[in-house]
Amino acid sequence: MERRQLIKHSAFAVAAFAFSKNLFAIQEERGMPNSFEGSNGGIIKLGSNENPHGPAESAKKAMIDAVIISNRYQFDTNAQLREAIGKLTGHSKDNILLGAGSSELLGVVTSWTAYKKGNIVASEPTFKVWLPAARKLGLPTKLVPLTASKHNDLNALASGMDADTKMVYLCNPNNPTGTVSPKTELEAFVKKVSSKTVLLLDEAYTDYYDSPSMAHMVNDNPNLIIAKTFSKTYGMAGARVGYVLAHPDTIKELSSFMAWANAGPSAVSMKGALGVINDKAFIDYVKSENIKAKAILYKGFDDLGIKYIESFTSFVYFDTKPYPKNIPAVLQASNIVGARPFEDNSTWLRISIGTVQEMTKVVEALKAGAAKA
Ligand SMILES: Cc1ncc(COP(=O)(O)O)c(C=O)c1O
């Protein structure tokens, strides 16, 4: 790529980040005080689908040991982590681009899309961290409602595409609803969409319930980009390590939209990811605790007559309609923050799954609140 083109690409990327929501606005939206950091301080944080069990001992040790190399740039560590991810997913390191969390890379794909002009097709509601940048960069977005059961409507998304569609975004399992689409339907969707345009498939939550991943399709479908993260099951949200899997040509194109070669996570964060990547015991623990904690919430909702969607993730989408009070306010009175809406004029909220103890407190607070009504 020519230098002039590169500068243009980088300017797009930088603009996209500058346009995204500021941190304080995000914290406020999630019901958190601006000064709040960390996972304790008496507040139970259930607004950002963070993993309450992380970071793993394996990640912590690796990050502590890595502090000593943080005077050097992170080129080698970047290559090591891409190798290790490739071993895990069955790819080569040329199929992988690392970012400071997968959100950075969702921004990079959005910048690439803006560079090509056109429009974006996505579900509503879904994870739309890329939307403010898309709007500022002049990309119209067609939002396609979920089905009545709050699943991604794959047929409607495919028919929502037109000749100007330059990106389809699909989050599977979907955030905020926690629903998954079946493997065969997803494979057909990947083939259909990626034969025409870029499909950005966000698989941030596939690991929790071994939901179908489409990672095996990237080498045959250069328009398929899969986003994954160390923020969820791996418990490293604040360390900021994410990646995309794609055809090597697509990876090259995307990396030209990053601020510079090997931008992305720090050496220390990547060493943490290398520490935890094969820590099966930690991942198994996270998954089984998530199941236990979620069962406590489901039981509480059943007792209170609250309808919810079966979730394949670390959060649950539920309908507050039968509850006699304002649920976020009831929870906040017990120092529990984060239950929040994702649709306009809707009674549905999303809450993250914390520890078994935290979800027990959520249910106790909801039951006490209902009893007092
Ligand atoms: C669906 C989805 N994708 C991507 C992300 C971004 O994760 P990160 O930038 O921490 O990797 C999140 C975070 O909540 C998410 O829910």
C-alpha cells in the first residue's frame, strides 16, 4: 500500500476512536460512579459482562513476570500470542490480528467499511460499540429487529443487504439477549453474506457454552472476519486483549487501518493472555461457576414470575413487567449496579452473571423489594 493511502487509512482509524463514546458517559450509562474502579469497594458490578473470577493465577503470574520486559516494544510477544492463538483455533499467525480488546478491532473494521463507503446491516438490539464511529464516518446503518424469541433473524438480515452494503455485523451469541443461532443456519448465512460483502461475526461469548464458532470458514471466505476476546471467559477485560481471525489477505488489509504495525495490546497484557490461553482448569471453573450462578438467578426469576431468555453467555435478558418496582433502583439500594435496558420503550433489561454469592444477593434484594411493595 502506498504511503499516502496508508496515512489516509490511519487517519480513518484515529477518527473512529476519537468519535466513540467517552469513558465517563459509558460509566454513567452503566450506573457506575465515575471514580469507581476494580471489583470490590462494596459494589457488585453487573453492567459490563466482566468475569468475576479473573484474572486467573496463570495470567497474573505471567503479567507480573512480564513487567520486566515492558521497556521494550512488543513485536515478539505479539508474534508469540498470534502463534498460540493459531494453535488453539487451528490457524496460522497470519490469520490473526491483535487489538486492545476486540472493540478496537470492531472499530478498525468499521473504519475499513467507511473507507469503502456504503451501509452496514445489523440486528437490533445487538452489541453496537462500533455504531457511534459508523455514524460519524457517514455510514448509514440498517437495523433489523430480532425474531419474537429474541434471536438474530438471519433471513431478514440477509434480505436487508443491498448493493451498497459493505458490512453485516452479527453477534452470536447475541448481546444483550444471550441467544445463539444453530450451526447449520450460521454456516449457510456465512456463505450467503460473505459471497457478497464483509461479515463481521462477533464471537465474544462462544466459549461459555461451546456455541458454534465459524472460525473454520475464514480461509475459504476472505470476507469473513471473526472477533474474539480475552475479556470474557479468560477474565482479562481490563488488560485489553482481543483478536480477529480472517483470511491472511483480509488481515493485511485490516492491519493497514491500525495506527501502526503491531499496535494493540501491551507486552504485559499479551504475556497475561499467553499465561491463561491453555489454562483449561481456569476456563472449566469459570464455565461451571457461571452455570451455577445463572441457575440461582433463573430460580429467583421463576419465583418472582419474571420471564427471561435462556442465555448461552455470562448475562441474562429479562422482562421486568410483572415486578412491582423499578428493578435498577431496587438493586442499587443494595449496592448492585448494572441492570440496564438496550431497547427504547421496553421493559426488558440485561444483567451480567456475577459469582454465586453475588447472584444470591441479587435474588435476595429482588425478593425483599417485591415483598415491601
Ligand atoms: C459482543 C461483544 N463484543 C465485543 C466486546 C468487547 O470486548 P473487549 O473489547 O473487551 O474485547 C464485548 C464486551 O462486552 C461484547 O459484549
